[in-house]
Amino acid sequence: MNRFGIHSAGNHYNISLPISKALKVELWFFGIPLSFFDNQHYKTSENLPLLKKYDLIEASKSQEIWQGQFEYPFTVLTAYLVKVLRSDSDGNYVTDWILDPFARNSLGGEFWGKIITFEVDEKFGLLKTSFECEHSLSTTSSVKLRRVALLTDLEKLKVSERFSHKPLGELVIYECHVRGMTQHHSSGVPVRQRGNFSGMQQKIKYLSKLGVDVVELLPIFDFDENENQLRNPENQQNLKNYWGYSPVLWFAPKGAYAENPLNRHHEIKEFVQECHLYKIEVWLDVVYNHSGEQDAEGPKYHFKMMDKDTWYLHTPEGELHNASGCGNTLRCGHPLVKELILESLLYWHEVMGVDGFRFDLTSIMNRHPDTGDFQDFPNLLWELRQEPRLKNVRLISEPWDAHGYDLGKSAKKAGWTEWNDRFRDTIRKVLSGEVGQGLALKDSIEGSPYLFGETSTDHWPSLNFITSHDGFTLWDLFCYSEKHNQANGENNLDGHLANFSDNLGMEGPTRNQQILGLREQKWRMAWTILAISRGPMMFVAGDEWGRTQNGNNNAYCQDNELNWLNWQESEINSDRVEFVRRLLSLRTRLCKSCWISSSSTIVWFNSEGYEADWSPHIRSFAWKIENFEEGMSWWFLCNSFDAPLFFSIKEEKSISWQWDSNHYLGMPHDLPNEKFVELGPFSLVIGNTRQL
């Protein structure tokens, strides 16, 4: 296997890059003064001098691999670009400046929202740098580079210490955005640390106390938040690529997520190490299905100039294949692309200490490298799962893309865990009052065996969630029947149409106490079903206190209080946070006693205590999980009907009721008869036959 990019080799460094149809390839180094990072808001330009350049040699004509050596270190901070000389069809010389896609560091994205462009002046040996504001962005900047690679000595990075991980099926996953976690003034984080890993580190104790096992971060690979060309029609402000699902580099962390851009790798590792100290895993949301080069008219960073036919899928007509919905699709089955993916994963795991990866639009990785069609067997997914160096790494699939749906298929064959949107939609339908969901709810609670087959104690194919970054927040599911994405600048045409939400009588905020009470009731029941279902569970940051996005179900471009967590709300709604904390504590007991144990069985009943009836109109039932090894049973009573219902429990042993979703303390309020219980509408009660 080639090690592409720049790597240390004793007292010198090697570079190796696959570049096709090149007549000549050179490596150019430019010096960066430390003042480059000071007062950028007041600068308009700065010229970075050429330090040195090296000729690369074509080491392999058959594979078109260009290589070279150079001495290091330089005496100053150093950026580099790769110059490629070719001839066009008319015999004219054409020069491309390529950003090394294997670079471990980058220059240009150190300050969130700041637009920096780069252009090489070959005559004077300068890298011309322009600092532009949002409202005066020049029309020529779209053809300039927004990033250059940064040469950094990463060999001395200390590997993060490991800890004994929980079984996958027990995990509670907290999906969040690095900037959104602490950018709001209410975060209590010093201004210089807001929106970055130093700020994130100050929230780890909170997450630990809440009961979180995993922090899953939206993309932190370097991306250009300024690539969005749309404006908010309500205030004419520039919109951003806030989520970051548009990678420019797959090894370089985003500089704006560091308090000190020159120290970004260490800040990430400190965050990872602090999470590990609290027994919290760190997962990354990774994008290996497309790049920030977008469509044919999009920017050029690397692959389009290295060899677009190698790196991207194409249609039979020769156009860029768009299975990602972003204008281009990586050719994941090609050996070079597979190598980039594997090397990137190993770098983030072995060097940066990351414990797991959630793959965006994973089904693209199972598309044929020539035709783009789905393959019968998921070769790449299987290879990654079998890779010895990734043996203990969590691999999570989002099993669909813009033109295909693969839930329960490829990832299942490869032994991955999948985002289960069937679980999501079923719970939403149940809570919106839709009939005919009884059997689907049963399957969801049991870990979706109808989709994945029976689950073993060492593999959990279904990752259960009701909300994620993409879609309504949990609170908004009960406040909005329609999406309200006007602020995204796309005439409310973007975002999911099928949300299975219900405003319960009033669209948006209301003072109607009856509606508010029902919203609270359904919110608590949603949380309870998610927590007691078999398999790992995930929720999006702020759901624990009922965060709202005002009905926006596609807030990918909103860099404002719509996405930033308002920590004052966590105090105002402290009863909700405490409800979730107690529920997650109960879940820990349930996992060990019910779902993780191999000695437990589950039986389903109707509300009268007899064998369950799965007729379409049935919306309420009970189930019993008996653990023979411990000699005890857990009982669950579920009323998803909009009226009270009596339950009769046929159990010889005395039942101790542990949980009632009707109350924020999570404890049964008034259950005088332990085996004849009245449940209010949309509520769930849990008890066991022996106090643990």
C-alpha cells in the first residue's frame, strides 16, 4: 500500500501523490509569519514568500504516481501546494495548483466565517492571500483556492489512552455540533473558547452526569462554511454550510474549531482524552461519499485536477454522478479512494484517539465503481469491518443516499450497525396517533428483528433514534405539523416532507395549557420508548430540555441561535433534564437485566392480561421480560391511545413500580393496586417483581 501525502522518513520527508497525465509536477513551499493569524478582520491581503520548490519524479508510469523527498523542518511555519503542468488538446500548456487531499493540516479556515483566498504569483514567487468579508466577496474568488495545505510535525502527538468500552447495545449517544454546543453566550464558556473544542471540553461533566456514553460530533474534517451562496430572505444575511457535510480534506481538522488554530490537533486530543477520563467515547460523523468540489461548476481543490475519472463516479453520458445530492459522488470502490478512506479512519483512530465513526450516506460506498449501481455484496464495508486495526472501532451506517435505500441489507451483511429510520418513523407515527402501528412498535422495541433478524449479545444492528441533526427536534415534533424552512432561502422547498409530526391543535408556540400538557406528555413518552427499546440509542443535543428550531427541519445553513444551544433553557426546563437523567439511569438497569442478558425472554399481552392482539386498531399493550438467571421480571404497560385505559396484570409476584412517564420525576404517582393500573393517554409505566 502506498502512503500518499507527506510522511516522515527519518531525517527527511517523503511525498507521494497519484496525478494523471502530468508533464511535470513540483512541490512549492511558502513561509507563513505568525502575524498571519493576528487581526485578520482588519487585513485585506498578505503575501507569503516562496521558500523552496522541489521537482517530483514519476515513480510509476503505469499508476502515474509522483514522488519526492525534502528536508524538514523549515525555520518558519510552512504552507505547500502541488504545481502540475499538462498540455491541453491544442498543445497549450496548462497549470493546476493542487491541494494535497492527504494533508494533515490546512491554512485558510482558522476563523469561522472569515473568507480567505489564495493565488500563486509564479513570477515573483508569492502566495497572494486575500481577506474578504461576506458582503464584498469578489466574483473572482470562486476560482481561487480557499485552502492550502499546512506542513505540521505531527509525529510527536501522544496517542489517547483507551478505556474499557460498554457493550454497543447499552450505549447512549449524544449527537452534537462543536460550534453549536458552546457558541451561545449562555454556555458560560469564555468568549475565546466558544464554539471550539476547548469550550466543548467544559461540557463533558454535564454529559457524564446526564448519562451519556458517546459524544458523536457532526463533521470536523476541514470544510468551507462559506461555500453556501444563499441568503436568508428574512434578513438578507449570508447563509452558511453550518453542518459541515462537504469535506475539503479528510485528515485535517477544521481550524475554526480550535481556540488556537496552530494547536488544533492537541486541542482535539485533549477533548478526546477528557471524554475518555469520564468513560465517554468520541465518534465522528464522517463523509466519504462526496467532496467539497461539488458539481462540474463547483470549486477545484484536488480530485478534479488529479484525475476526476478515478476519484468520482460518472454517468454513462460522462456527467458527474449525483447519488450524494451534492453534485458529485466519490468512486468508493476504486483502490485509490478505498486507500484514502482506510488511511483516514486509521489516522483518526490511532493518532487522534477516536472510538467510532458514523458514515454519512453509506450506501454510496456499496455502489459499483464503474456503473454506480448497488452491488450484491458490500465489499468495502466488509473489508473495513475485517481490518484488524479497526477491530475495536464502532462502525455506524446511514444506509441510504439521494437515490437509494439500503436499510437492513449491505451493512447487515458486513456486520455494521445502522441508523434505523424505520424505528424513528414508527415512534413518530405512534405518538401522532396514527393507527395500525402496534406490530411495528413491538418490532421496534425488540430491536427490529423483522428487519435485521435476531440480535446477538455481541452485535446490535439497529441504532435507535427519533431525532437527529437532520429534521425536527423532539419538542418540535409535537409543535409543528408542517416544516417552516423559509429562512433557508429555498422557498421552503428543502427538508423532509414526511415528518409524521402533529402540532396537537396549534402550529408553533401556544399558551393553551391543554395543548402544552399534551405536548409534555408525548415528549416524555417519546423519551421513555427510546430509552427502553433494545439496542443503542441516540438523541440530538438539546432534546433533553426540549430545544426548538421553530419548525425548521433542515437547519443545515443556520449559524445562529436556531442551532446554538441555549443553556439557559436547560435551567428553565431543569425538570425535563432531570427526567432524562433518571430515565437513562433506569435504562442502565434495564439493559443489564433485560436486553444484554442471554437468560431473558419477552412475552406480549393485551391490556386485559391475555395474549396480545395485533389488529390494526390496537394501540395499547403490555409486555413482560423475564430474567430466569436473576429470578425476576420487568413489566411494561404502554397506552398510546388518546384516552385513559385500565390494565390488568396477571403476575403471581408483587410488582414494584419504578417509572411513570406521566411525571417528571419518573416515579409512579398514585398506583394503589399494583396489578390493576389505570394509565392516562400516551403514557408508559414500568415495574419489576424484585427491587434491584
